[in-house]
Amino acid sequence: MTRQERRLARERVTISLMIRMYCSAHHDCAGALCGDCAALEAYALQRVEKCPFGWRKPACAKCPIHCYKPDMRERVRVVMRYAGPRMLLSHPVLALLHLLDGARRPQLR
């Protein structure tokens, strides 16, 4: 697996973990994702796959193209506000790499 493939795979894992953390804390689903969170996860993973920048993609918050629908973008923001700080404790390496991805200047070529 190339470095580029690993970065996109890590981004998929990170967003999935964040959504799962949020869902388990806010919804009573007995360990599985509720319907709304499952739909959000599927949508977010689809957006990562279809990003026109590919592995060079910036953090979504810094992207010049906002490909998320406004309501889904707000839902992801809510999830990240909740799960982001908690990721530092439960998945510190992924959290740190996610923060570094957000601080990196976009390579939009």
C-alpha cells in the first residue's frame, strides 16, 4: 500500500471512529450505529472516496470545494466537536495525525 493509499485509509478510519464515538455517547443503539449515524458515516466515506484532490486532499474544513451538503457538513462538525478531544485519549496517534493533516498546507495540484 502506498503512502497516498495509507493516508486515505487513515482518514476513513478516523471519521468512522469519530462517528462511532459520537453515536455510542448520544444514541442508544446497543453497540451498533443508529440509522442516522450509519447514513452519515456512509456519506462521509463516499465523500472521501470521491474527493477530486485524491490523496492530496486538505482537511475538509480547509478545502476550497465544499462537497458536503450543508446539513451533512454541520452534522460532521457536531461529531468532530464531540469526538475530537476524546480521540486524544482513546486513539492518540490517529488524533495527532488528523491534527497534522489539518495543519498541512493543501497540495491542490
